[in-house]
Amino acid sequence: VLARLRARLGGGPGQPGLMAPLPGEVFSGDDAAVLLPPAGRLLLAIDLVVEGVHIDLSLGSLADAGWKAISVNASDIAAMGGRPLHVVAGVSAPAGTDLDEVTDGMVEACAAYGVALVGGDLTSGRHLVLSVAITGTCDGRDPVLRTGARRGDLIWVTGPLGASAAGLELLRGARTESHSGLVRAYRRPVARVREGVVAAASGATAMIDVSDGLSQDLDHVASESGVGIRLTSVPIAAGASLEQALGGGEDYELVFTAPEGAPVVQAFEAAGLAVPTRIGICTADAGERSLEGHPLPITGWEHSFRSAR
Amino acid sequence: VLARLRARLGGGPGQPGLMAPLPGEVFSGDDAAVLLPPAGRLLLAIDLVVEGVHIDLSLGSLADAGWKAISVNASDIAAMGGRPLHVVAGVSAPAGTDLDEVTDGMVEACAAYGVALVGGDLTSGRHLVLSVAITGTCDGRDPVLRTGARRGDLIWVTGPLGASAAGLELLRGARTESHSGLVRAYRRPVARVREGVVAAASGATAMIDVSDGLSQDLDHVASESGVGIRLTSVPIAAGASLEQALGGGEDYELVFTAPEGAPVVQAFEAAGLAVPTRIGICTADAGERSLEGHPLPITGWEHSFRSAR
């Protein structure tokens, strides 16, 4: 199995969906990968995808799980305004798991984000755990942290929310026929990598990806920046509810703050990307969390599968 | 729990056993850590420690598990001739697991290796899975790969082997009173980081850490370098058997090859480290795997706990 996986992971040129190592680089097959680091600072993150917590294998495939493990990590880099470079993947799986299918999903996602899968670790285990670590670069720009929002900054979101939660609800009810977009949003979430880079370049002061739910993720930004949050509206995905848009996690849209006058709309239009929606403003009252004048419920979203238990 | 863990992971200066971020660096608390990359090439590896496969929580503590997760990764960097820089740690654990104890073991190991724990991910799960990814640097030297052994190169090992396997056997038999060194070798394996750097600097052509067992790990080097292996002797840890020294994994000593005349002994003496033992020679017959003229059994060691099932 390891030899087959290594062949998929690259090391030789010309393999589909994979980046070949540059001169001086060594990908999988040794104790560690040898990489040319980016100029400037290095981003590094790790995220786990655990069967029974983040994924339910009765509602999606092993390839979906592999896709998701890469995407949630790419989203962490996107939320810094960065571009992902390399991933290493740890897979712990029960005997009999089709590891080729897991790898297929990972490779597909790596190709989508232009990231190289450069090594990994494979072990048995009682249930499926996918652990991916990722590197990235901001290409010389400052990374966009959670701490940089200032009073008066406008709050933007890169797209409508709640699709993943709505897709999960449909799958649980086995009503999937006419809602493939929502189901796909749950099974194959897409990290907004280009959007994160454009947001950073257009003056974003703070940014986070919507993994736990808009309310909770914005609460992190507000708490760590010392500002209040006053929302005027929230874009809801077609087929989703307001509750799913506010509390449903795993949409992986980016929420960011930027000073009034920052060229957000122009920058996204120039990049050929959907223009973000302006959803509110950062206020001086650090305790404020409001939507249309009402208190914003800070609902926790302990990841899709678990929340239904 | 996350806030407590973050406090342990650093972000502020002066915390015991942890390295503080340099200006321009951001450790835990955001979507990704922001790091100053090393000059020259970057090493990157990931290794999982899984309950029921690599660890048995009835034979060691949660802190031992945390220690081990860091050490096996530091050993991957050591086996490249590198120095570990940063780790990110993913922890998936059943409800009720004492995460502070897991973190204690990780922090202790990080302090021992001078590596900074810069971020992580925490999630529930049915059994304990620790996933650590690590970066490192060779400080401008070429990394030592598994492919570089040449016929005529001498084979060296940094210390006696079999202690971890012997310690596990003692723990299973509950005979631990007079063998604390062996038990400690199993519970708290030490990555040979300084040894790896000195081996690389003294001319090592190929190197690997003894994680699966000497026979199997040397077989990797031989196969990937296209040389044969002729062993003349193997240093056995006091209290261990020859079988444990050849087939027992998880000693994390380093095995390396170097041309005759390379200043291995002098370099280790100058560094104040125990001098490695010369155990054999690389031969032109790529199929040869022998010990004192007898075929060397290439026993697999599917990690300590599992091998007893």
C-alpha cells in the first residue's frame, strides 16, 4: 500500500494532479520531505478530520473525507491571506479501508489548490482519522490575523452561508435528489484561497474562515481584536435557513474586516471573483454582538456530525 | 480547555520550557502559525501516535504518549541530519481524557529538543490519536537521505538496540522493579538529534532512525541505495536479546553509512557524545543482507503494541 501511495504522492515528474519536486527538493520516501522554503514568513497549520466527529462515512465517500482533510487545511492558510504550498498527510484507518480512495480525494483537492502532497504517515486504527499539516506563504505581505479589526471597520463575507449545514440535513433525511449543490457544499467544501489573497491585498485588517459558524467565528475576531460586532444582514445560501447561516459551520467562506474606503469591491471585480457581501460594522462597544438590533446568538457548532448526537 | 492549552503553547514570553515567538512570528491562537523560515531548505514530516497501535495506555501515561508523539517526529528530522524547529500538534481524544497531561508530555519533549510548539488542533474521537507535524533545518548542509549509501561504506549505529522492546516485554510481565532503564526506553524514547547532526557533519552518506527494527530499517537503506548489507556485530542493550536488537522497533537510535576514513569517531568525541559502534559494511551485492555470514532475518515490527496481538 505504501509503495502505491508513494507513487501517487509524486517524486517523479508528470504525475497527474501533483506538483513535481524542484531541484534540491525531495518529496515522500525518506524520513522527512526536503523543501525550498518561501521567501518571507512561513505559515504552518494542522487540522484533523475524524470519523464520527467531522465526517460520517454513511453520508459521504472516503474520497470526500480525503478532499475535506486537505480543504480545511487550505482554508486555514486562506484565512491568513496566504497561499498553500505543501501538505503532509497522516492517515490512521481500520484494516480494509480503501486507502486509494482516501488518497484520490486528497490528490484531487491538492490539484485544485495547487498544493503539493510531499509526504505522510500511514497506520492502522479503530476509526478513520485524517491529519493534514500544511505550509503556506503570504508572498511578502503581512498575514491577516484575528487581532487586527478596528472600530469602524466594515465586515465582509465572501459568499452566502448555511449551505453545508443544509446539505447535511438533506443527507440525513435522504432527500438529496434536487439539492446537489447543498449536498456538494457539505461533502466537498472549497477553501477560498484566491479570495483570501485578494482580501488581504485590498486591505483586510482581520480574517477568519467560517468553520464553526459565522456567529462563533466572528465572536473570535471580536474578542481577540477588542471590538463589537453589529451585523445588518447575512447572506443565506439558497435552500438554507438563517439559523444554518449563523450557526452552521463548515462553509469555509471567509469573513474579514476592512476600513471603510478599502477597495474591496474593485479588487474582487478585478480578480474576476464574486464580490463579497458587506454584512456589518465593528463597533467601539467590545461587548456588542448584534444582528439588526437584536442580540446575535453565539451558537456553538461542534462540527456537523457530532451536533446531531 | 483550548484557552489553557494555548497558554501552555506560548505566545507570551517567559513560559517554562517553551520558546517565545521571534519578532514577526505568531504562534497559536490564529488560523495558522506565522514563522520565520530557516535559511536554506526546510524539512517537513508528520507522524501519528495511535492508541492501540503505538501506545497502550495501561503500560504508560498520557504524558508518555505526548512525549512519544514529539520524539518520533524529532527523530525523523534527526535522521535527515537536521535540527527540529517547530511542531504543530493535532490531538483527537475521548471525552474525559486529561489533555493537560498529554500537553505536559509534549511540552517536556519540546523543551528537551529545543523545538517550539506553535499550534494545534483539538477534537474528540473514540480513541487517542496524537498527530504531530514538524519542521527542521540542516543549517545549510545537504540532508542525509536513504539513497546515498555506496559500496564500501561502513555502517554505524549510535547506540545499543533492543531496549524499547525489552522494556515493553517487562511491562507486559509486570516485572518493572529492577529494569527502569528498559521501561524508560519504551515509555520515553529519545530522538538522537545531536547525534544526527554530528553524523551528517562527519560525512554520513545515508541515515535512518531505528523505528521499525534495525533489520527492516537497514533493508530500506540498502534497497533505496542499491547496496548490500553485511553486518559483523550488533550492539545489544543490557537486558535485551539479539532478536529484540534486530527486530524490535522504537529504539530511535540512528543508523548511518559513511565512507571508510570519514572522521566519525573523532567528530562524536569532539562533540562529547558516545562514539557510535561500527556494525558492518555496504557491499556490491545488492541482495546481500547478512550477519556474521548468516542471512539477516528482515522481521517486520508493526509497532510495539500491535505486534503482541
